[in-house]
Amino acid sequence: MSAIFSQVQDRGESVYFLSDVIGLKVLVHGRKIGKLNDLAIREHEKLPEVTCLVVGRPFGRRPLLIPWERVVEISLHQVVIDIDAEEKYEGEPEESQILLRDHVLDKKVIDLEDNEIDVVYDIKLVARGGKLYVTDVDFSNYAKFKRLGLKPIVKKLFSGSDLLKKETLSWAYVQPLPEDIGRFRGAVKLKVMKDKLSEIHPVDLADILEELAHEQSLAIFQELETEHASDTLEEIEPRVQRILISSMDKERVADLIDEMTPAQAADVLGVLPANEAEEILNLMEHEETEKIESLLEQQDDTIANLTTKGFIRFVPDVPIELVIAAYRKVAAEADVLDYIYAVDHDGRLHGVASLPELLMAKPETHLKEIMTMDVVSLSLTDSIAEAREIFSRYGFRALPVTDEDDMILGVIPYRDIMSLEHRFA
């Protein structure tokens, strides 16, 4: 039987369950030293990560605590580790260590209102990038019968029926277990009620998903109904959109984008690589695919033709009272009125101040004293899609366009990007 995880050779993703590995013989250099009794995990901001294996040994000998880094292979029949001397690894799990078999398996699953949902009959694990993560708890009938040793009979009698339907719950829903885990005899409690997801507004749900680790946000997002998922995807920031879409089945993504308007669809597809966006477009059934493609082609254009020279500029050393006195006259010729740009006589941008900052400053102060020197800017080669993402990220009403020497070439107003985005909407 081929290995389902090989830390040395396989850098892909493998999935298996705790019940399949507990009890496996553990080998060192071809010699059996014991059986796998448990897996210890560490909880942090991402999904729990397996830190070590607890290996039981015969004849009353102390167990071994094998760091995950020493695991060479786990197959359906054995665990292979690489250690030099067993004595170095003898010991008992610490009180603070969370053991999957001892502390989580067979525990009741309760919701936020302490209502019992089910029992944890198994635990799903995923090997990825040389590490092993806990991703789901399993309370399905199949897992229950498997634990009772009835797996062959159940598969034969109930194959294809709802009795064997998967009923796993992402670890993202599980509250952190107590620090005094050694004395933990309670239930596994949820931090989000799964059946309440549909009631969370897409904007609020997008905020939640943006704060979670990738595995957690993906697990929750996959639970959403198509329309709710589509609305939520539209609200998520581009960086997280890219991550989610890259981890999802492309047909599922196409279904979600089919629910959007052409402008919304172009916004989402515009954050993806061109080949990925094209693949999804080919799977879509949207009636206005041509309109979406037009928007996408437009997003690849640069902002060079959208910049304006009509912006307000003064040298950094000018007093604020002079800026205010001249503001009305220079504003009559300007397209961008919200910001005052500090530009030297050579045309190099030194900083920017907003109109409210200008009005609140003391008249005798100078522009350089109130300006922001860490200026967010665009370059002429930036695409319209890139410009829109930066506007969305920072919330500015206009952005300067500069070259590699910080020479200001113009300013692009947010309203121009928005009007261009919705031209076909």
C-alpha cells in the first residue's frame, strides 16, 4: 500500500482520519518499537498543528514523545520515524498538551447555547507542506460504525444511502480548548453556530473571513448557499478573494460569479491571473459575458490617460496662511480639490496634506510641518484594476502619479476610476 503521507517525498496534500492511524505500529530503521497511541496538537491562529506523536511501548516501558519533524512516513499499515536513541524521547505528555484521542475523541459537541449536537467519532487531518493539521471533527454515522468495527458490514449494507452521509464540522467552529487540558473532561464547544451563518450580512461575513486564517475562512465560506456566497465574495477584499478562489473548484466559482452583475463579475475576475479568469469565464452561463470581457479588457489598460494636471501644489516651505489665501484662485483651475501637494521647484513630490488639515493648522506654520511624507502613489504603468485596488485599500479620494524619481506626473481622482468601472454596468 502506498504511503498516504511522506514528509520527505510528498509536498502535496493528503487527507486521512485519526481512527485510521491510532494503533499503527511504529518502526525505526525497520524495527518495531511500539504503537501510535495519540497525537499532540498546538492551537494557534491557524488550524491546530500536530506537534508530536505519543508512542506506546510494551512491558510497562515509558511512552515516547516523537516530534513531528522526526516522522518519515505514515501509511495505512505503519508509521516510520527517524531517531537515534529511544531514551532521548521517553516521557509523559505535559498537562498543557492537547491530545486528540484523549481530549477530543468521543467528546460531546455542544453549541453556544449548550445544546448537545452530537459526539466526535473521528477527526480529520490534512498533511500539507511538511506539516499535519487538524481540519474537521467527524460525527457521521459512518465514523460511529467505523469506531465500532462495523465498517465492512456498513459499507456493504448501506452503500449510497444517507446513513453514510458525511457530517464533518470544520475546526474553525471549535472554541479553543482550556489551558488546563490535562483535567479537561468537558464537551467540545462551538464558537460559531453553523446554522446561523445564513443570517450574517455579507458585509459582516466578509469582515469575519478576512480576519481568519485561510483554512478557516475557506471552510466557513464553503458552507454558504450560492447566493449568500456570491454576495459575500463580492464584499471580500481582493487579496482574500484571490486566495479563496484559488482553493475552490472553478465550476463552483463560476456559479458564484454568475449571480453577479457584469461590473461586479469583472471586479472579482479582475483580481485573478488572466488565464484563471478566462477559465472561469468559459464555465459561466452569464447572459452578458461579452460585457464582462469588455470590462476585463479595460481593466488591463494603464492609468496613463486618466491622470490630470489639475491639482493644487505649493512648495513645502510656504506658510499655511499663504496657501489658504491663494486656495480660492488655484482651486478654480483644479480638478482635485481635496488635497494640497507639496512639490519642490524641480517637480519632485515631498508630501501631501488634506484640505481639513490645512484649515485646522495655525496660519504661521508651514506646509512641510503638516504634510504626510509617506505618500501612497501610483505609477503610469499601473493598470486600472491595480489603481482601483489601491483606492479600495486606503480610501483616498485622489492619488498622485509619480515616476521612479518621485517626480509628480499628475493626479488621478477616485471618481474617475469609479465612473470607468461602472460604464458598462
